[in-house]
Amino acid sequence: MIPRPDVSREQGRFGSRSPRDSLVPMALVFYAGVLALAVGWSVASGDALLFASSEERIHPLRDLTCGLLAGLAVIWVSWELTERTRWGSVLADQLAQALGARSLRDCALLALASGVAEEALFRGALQPRLGLVASSLVFGLAHFVPRRGLWPWALFAIATGILLGLLFEWTGNLIAPVTAHASINAVNLWLLASRSRVSGTRDQESSSDGSSSSRSSSTRIR
């Protein structure tokens, strides 16, 4: 297969920077702000951010195992929806187009940052005050994009938020939901990046075929 040309690099040579080039730095700054908001909320309210209550403790093996199992379950469901439903496939295509052909390092950074920051805010800070359902609805609204093809993303986020909230309540700390959230995003971002690369290759091959056909037609006319 022929790799898609890196347009952002070509633009970078002339001093400009494409929006996709700046996605990861912008996302890291954004999630740093989300984490700061969660910490500020915790300090102002006097609640423990990491724990559901002051009596809770971390059980590393249990928490990490629960988080990974929950993450794998969500990854499997999202994969099945993408492969077996039309709206799932359309959603994946649009998300892949927005994400672009990211590297494994980019996907890991985005997954870790989003997992830590979002869980700190929605589960650690908001859930003890708003409750499981309300905080999950807010989590879903935070993933709402006013674009018809992306509506299912918000609904899926609400369902995932409920699962992550249950993990927080059951384990009593953020280790399990952060592990689940980060693992979900890491795998799904990488799958979307791979989908973007495949789509880009197909587009380039289609464009090459079109150009060859045009040249062939021009030759015959002459």
C-alpha cells in the first residue's frame, strides 16, 4: 500500500501549522485545565478527589483488574457496534476523519490525559455531589457534538459513564475507572487512527486511478 503524504509536514516547512498538527498539544492543555478544575472543586468542597469517601482505600490488584475488564468489555461493544451497525460505522468514519492518522504515542498520550482528567472531574468531583445518573448525563453532554452523525457518541458516553460511575462506587476510588477509561480510549483511538490511514490510502489510490484514466483518455483522443 502507498502511504498517504503527510500534508502537515509540508505545510510546516513554510511556517504554517495544520489544525491536526496542533490537536495533541491543544488536547493536553485542555485536559490539564479539566484536571485543575477537578482539583479546585475538590479543594473548595472539602471532598477527597481520589476516594469516594474518607474510609476507602486502594487495592491495586483488584482495582486495576476491574478497570481492565470493564475497559475490554466497552472496547468489545464499541467494536461490535462499528462492525455490525450502519450508524456505528458512520460514527467511526467521522471520528477517524476528525482524528487523523495519529501515532501510537499520540494515542497513548491522549488516552492517559483524558482518562485521568475526565475521571477526576466527572467521577471524583461531580459524582459524590450530583449522584451516579446526573454525573453520567453531564459526562454524555460533554461528548455531545451538534452533528447528526456524532449523536450516538453522546449516548454511548452516557452508558459508559454509568459503568465508570459504578466502578467508582464499588471500588471506592478512581483507579478502576481511570484504568478503564484510559484503556478504552487508547485502543479505540488507535483503531480510529488505523481506520483513518486505510481511508487515506484508498482515497489516494482512487485519485491515482482517476488520474491514470484521464491521461489514458487524453492519449486516445490525440
